[in-house]
Amino acid sequence: MLLIDEDENSRLLTSTSLRDAGYRVLVATEPGEGLALLDAYLDLDLIILDLKLATKGGPLLIEFLTCNRPTLPIFLYTAATLCERVLDQARALGVSKCLRKGAASDLIEAARQALEAQPVRIVGSNNPTILDHDVLPAIQQCGRDPGPSS
């Protein structure tokens, strides 16, 4: 999973909690860095985005993700109290969940549920519905056909 948070203390606490729970966590300090990691690690299966960053380039990142990696769950993680208007806007962009910072057990449980809900994907399958981590759109974009190998 990928954690994008500009606050160093929050990043450290959150990533440590998730790693202690057995998850592999990559960290980024801003949306552009997060995109670079997404490009480099196609097997990422969850994004956790700080709400502050969601207003500093985050909406573009969320829009990009929902278009290019539509099955990738996106969580907003914040210390702020969320009003319904903000939650509705986040959901409209494609955010799966909004969670409060400091509640590591809630985040870990939400991550577990989101990851368990994802379909099992098999690398190299001829069935595009189970092709590993949305590689098919990237391959099609490059003009290559991932059809059966000879």
C-alpha cells in the first residue's frame, strides 16, 4: 500500500502501525511523489492520502487513480473533523473511505477489509478480469496485446 502524507510524524506513526500489522507500506510526502511510486510499483493495492494533500493536488491524483486504476481503494486520512459536505465530495471523486488519524486500529481494520474485498488476480492469465493489478490498460495503452502466449 501507499501512504501519502506531508506530516513526518504522522507518516512515521501510520506506516509503523501498518507495517507492525504485516503490511508492506511505501511512503510519499506529496501527490507527485505518490504518482511516481504508483508507476514504479504496479502491485500497490491501497492508497492512503492525507486530507490536507487532498486539497493540494490530491483531487487530481484521485481523479487520475479512479480513471487509471479504478479498482484501487483510496482512503482519506485526517486529523480534522469531517463534515458531510467534505465526505460527499470525497466519495464523488472516488474515495473509498474517510478515516481519522490516530485511530490506527480503525485504519488497519479498514485496510484489511478493503484488501480482502479485492478480487484475486492471477499474473499472466488470459482472462483480463483477473490480470494482475490493472496491467491490462497499461498494456493496451502501449498498443501491445496481452493475448495468449505461443
